[in-house]
Amino acid sequence: MGSPLIVLTASNTEASEYKHSIWQQMLSATIPHKYSKTFFSQVSFENESWPDGRAKYVPNGLRMVETLLLRNYSEDDVVVCYLENLEKFVGPETKALAIHAHNPLGISYATDVYSKLAGENLMPLNAYEFLKIITHPVIKKYRPKIIVGGPGAWQLEKANRLDEFNIDYLIDGEIEMVFTELFERIIQNDPTLPRIIKIPKDKQPAVEDIPVVRHRSTFGVVEITRGCGRGCQFCSPATKVGRSFPLSHIMESVRMNAREGATEIMIASEDMFLYEQLPNFTPNVPALIELFKGIKSVPGIETIQTSHITMAPVVKDPSIIEQLTPYIVPYSHVHHKDSTDPKQCMIDPIIGLETGSPRLFNIFMKGKGYPYKSHQWRDVVVKGMEILNRHNWFPFCTFIIGLPGETDEDTKQSLDLLSDLRDAKGTFVPTFFVPLENTRMEKKSSAKLIEMTDLQWEFFFTCWKYNLEFWYGGSKANFKFSLGMPLYYNMLGKKLFGNGIKYPLMRFAGVPDRFMRKHMYLDFTGRPRNHAGMKPLDKEILPGFETIKGLNMIDASQLQIGRSSEPVHASGD
Ligand code: B12
Ligand code: SF4
């Protein structure tokens, strides 16, 4: 048999189901390659292949490319494999090598920060793995057309590396409506086809145009919605039309993943509460319950995990979390000793908290807090966290440091929010502002690690102090970090970032608060962590949460949510 016509691949870090934990996969891929086999030696991104060498699981977007190709080509012509098997499949008959790019150069938020903590020019694993594909000798040998696409493909254009990597075509955007024709033109060397192909917004597919993918996705990713109507300026899904997939479509996808060996399903969405939502971003609880029950009923599926949610609906109607909990928390594979679930299960949906500054919130993301006003965001977060924690939802929360124009006053307000969250159960991950392509802030400048203020460093390491306590409190791992920090400061940190990181690092390393208070903004003296959980904001309003004192709804018309990003219901209500 000759070599297949088309080979599809994704880097090992992006295809990986590392530790079956989405956040460990994400964060581990930010580790500089240079250190990945030293004190981080446990990091391994080996993936499983079928006996014939085809990949068992790859990112869902690449599965979509495969599915679209399979409309016109046979399974013999289209092969999806990992780096290790490129040599086996790419050959003289191979016309195209299509590569998925989620974070190919590691210049998205988070990766950029974490890899650079050990030095400016270190390459994160994400980028290292992509480089191994794009510079693979088999490409030089057989010269297939190189096509790159996916949510992070823009990075290659932005860094101007198309020539260096001999990329023939970079395709940016949702491809369902256009790929079949585009691919034929690529194969036929159409000279009128530009090298960088940006799919226009009017070609965004309706759900009916999106097929169920044919093979298994990494983490059992199954899309339940696409796009978001909240309109945050730094976010790319904000510019996509909101769509909800019909249950039958989702279930077909779940069954396919289970047939191919997945035991877990990750319901991918910008916000799970957008699934079949009711007017004004009101979550559709019966639809969500039906969805969870349906997924769990599929033979072989043992666990479900969520991707993103937003906080405002939790506060607006806390009963949502209470109602959903029995259908999702017991089916999580993540456990924590603080969980009150009989098996100590917890779920960790991703929530973008972004900032504690009402000013920045109002400029860049006021739709995120709807129906609450920007100045109420801090209360919404604290109240929402308290509700979530009570039901064993211990979220993975991200913040953005260095939004354009951030002042010390803004950072102090973020620190105040962090202080409110001192007893919250969750993971708090500071990321750095990166102007993503296809967002309303694409022309702004990135925040720079080297320009971080003392307060921003305090914010950064206070988050990680919380995380260490939450995940490893009192354990050996905690001890290892405590010892490692003075070493890091003296050998590297001071040289790279100056004295500003000294006290934040000391706090992270566990130096008692009484020694820190003079040097830091937040004073934790006399406030040991309350492991029983967060103190309610206002005891009087606790029972029932029917009315939320001090939090007023705002009119949807006050939000600048573009028409093109308004949610559209697949079910047509
Ligand atoms: C599930 C998910 C994850 C999961 C699983 C990822 C995986 N490896 O499979 C986890 C949680 C691990 C994850 C991690 C990260 N993620 Co993520 N993730 C998502 C999420 C929610 C869904 C992705 C998905 O499957 N979508 C469905 C598919 C069909 O869409 P798609 O991948 O975009 O594919 C379409 C096109 O891009 C194109 N396409 C895709 N591949 C290819 C390949 C070729 C050759 C071509 C031609 C076209 C093409 O065709 C598809 C159909 O239109 C999206 C948000 C979203 N709704 O898309 C964020 C999202 C893609 N992630 C994002 C980011 C930044 C990351 C991280 C880099 C974060 C970080 N800094 O650590 C990491 C990367 C870690 C890694 N090593 O992979 C951002 C990307 C922003 C941007 N524009 O750059 C998004 C948009 C989230 C957001 N709101 O900002 N992610
Ligand atoms: S809430 Fe904002 S940040 Fe989150 S997906 Fe929607 S537009 Fe993006």
C-alpha cells in the first residue's frame, strides 16, 4: 500500500490527556522544555496509538478537519497520527500534511508567563513539540503541502514565521462551510489562493452545518455550544455567533467517543450555562440535567468534566447549582479532601474572573457580569464562589494581569478580591494579557513580565500560595516548594526580575505573615486560612438567596453586545 494522500497531526502536548486533568495538561505544557526532564521529570506527553499507528485521540478541531475530508476521501486516504508515526505515514504519495495549532509558539496567555519565569528565551513544551513536527525530516524528504489551522494558528502569522517553517497555507477561523472547496484548490495548486486564509464571519456555520466528528477527541471533548454573546474585548469566541448543539448531535458524538475507548467526556463550551439558554443568559436547567443524564447513560462513560462557566448566573439563581450538582459532581474524576461528596468528588469548571477592578471590568468585559453592574463584580465573585463551594464546585479561576492601562489602584482592587477569596476552595491562576488575533484588542500590546510591578508580583505569588495550600497543604510537595523558592530567588529570580519579587516569593514559600506585613499590600496577620470554607458575605441574605441585597440588575440594552454575537438558538425558540 502506498502512503496516504493526506496526513493530519497535532503536537503531543496538545493531543495529550495528561493525568486526565485539563489544567495539569495546560500548565505542564507551559514548562520550559529545558527543565521538563529535570525537576519536572514526571511530565510526559506520551499518547496512545492504534496498532496500525493511527492516533487514538487528538484535539476536536483536528477531528473536524478529518471528518470534512472523509466526505470526499476514504479512510485509507486520510490518516491522523502523532509525531512518532509521521515517518510511517508521510510518503511519496502524500499531498498534504495538515497540522492543528492550539498554542503552537506558546505565546498565548499563561504559557508566555510561566515559561519565562525561568528566563526570557526559554521555549515552552507546547512550542517545542510543535517545532518537532514542523521541522520533521520527513517533510523535507517528501515535500507535502503544509497546512496549519486551529485556534492558535494566528500565532505563526503574528510571529512572522510562515517562511521559516515553509508553511504553505494558514487557515484561520471556522472551516465547516468552506474547507471542502478550499482543500481541493490547495491540492490543485490554485495560484489565486492566498497563503493566509481568514474565514469571514458570514461563513460561520449554523449548527446544522457542523457534522458529528467521526473519531475520538482528546479528553473526550464534545462541543455543546459554540460562540459567546457576552462580548469581552480580549476574547476570540466573543466574536463568534452563539450556537447551541441539539442533544441528538451531542449524544452521537458521546457514543462515538465511548466506542473508541473514551471513558470521560469533556463538554466544551465558552460557558456551559449558554447551552439551550433562555432569554437574557438564563441557564436552562432542565436541558442541562437532560444533557448530563444522557451522557452518563452511555455505556463506557464513567466521568464528565466541564470546560468553562460564568459566575453571574450562579449568583442570580443559586438554585441552579443546587439542582445541577447531583447530576455532575458524583461523575467527576477529580477529588479533594475538602469535598463533602461521599466519594470526595469535586468539579473544577474554568471561570475567567480576570480582575477585581470595576474600572477595568467596565472597559473591557462588562457583559461578563450581566445582569450585574461592573462595580458589583467583586461581590458577584465572592457570593458566587461561596455558592459553588457549598456544592463542591471548586473552580479553576483565571485572572488577567496587565490589561492595557492597569494602574496600581486597579491591582490593589484585584488584591482586595483575592483577599476576599482567602478561604475559597479553588485554583487561582494569574495569566498575562496577550492581544489575541480576532479580538477587539488585537492591536494592543502584550503585558511584559519584565515590567511587572511589585503589586502585580504580589498578586501573582499570592494566587500560587493559595493554590499550594489548597492542593498540597502541609504535604511534602509544599515543603519542596518552600525550599525551592529561596534558591530560585537567589540564583535566577533576582537577576531576571529584580527585588520586586522578593517578598511575594517569601510569602509563597511560607514565611510567616508577621514578617511580611510591612512589605506587602495584603496583610494576613491574625487571619489563618479557614479550612471550613468561606465566610458568607452577608449572613442575613444567606437562606434561599431569593433576593441579593445591593446587587441590582441592569438592563441588557446597556451592554455593548454586538448583534453578530447575540446568542442564536439551535432549537429556534
Ligand atoms: C476544550 C478546550 C481546551 C481543552 C482541550 C484542548 C485540546 N488539546 O484538545 C484544554 C482545557 C486542555 C485547553 C487548553 C488550552 N487552551 Co483551550 N479551549 C478549549 C475550547 C473550550 C474548545 C476547543 C474545541 O475543541 N473546540 C471545537 C473545535 C471544533 O473548534 P477549533 O478547535 O477551533 O477548530 C475549528 C477551527 O479552528 C479549525 N481547525 C482546527 N484545527 C485545524 C487544523 C487545520 C489544519 C485546519 C485547516 C483547521 C483547523 O476547524 C475547526 C472547525 O471550524 C476552546 C474554546 C472554543 N469553544 O473553541 C478553548 C480555546 C481554543 N483554548 C484556548 C487556549 C488559549 C488554550 C491554552 C493555550 C491555554 C493556556 N495558555 O494554557 C491551552 C493549550 C494547552 C494545550 N497543550 O493544548 C483559547 C484560544 C485562544 C486563541 N485564539 O488563541 C480558546 C479559544 C479559549 C478562549 N476562550 O480563549 N483548551
Ligand atoms: S464571557 Fe467573555 S471571556 Fe468568557 S467566553 Fe464569553 S466573551 Fe469570552
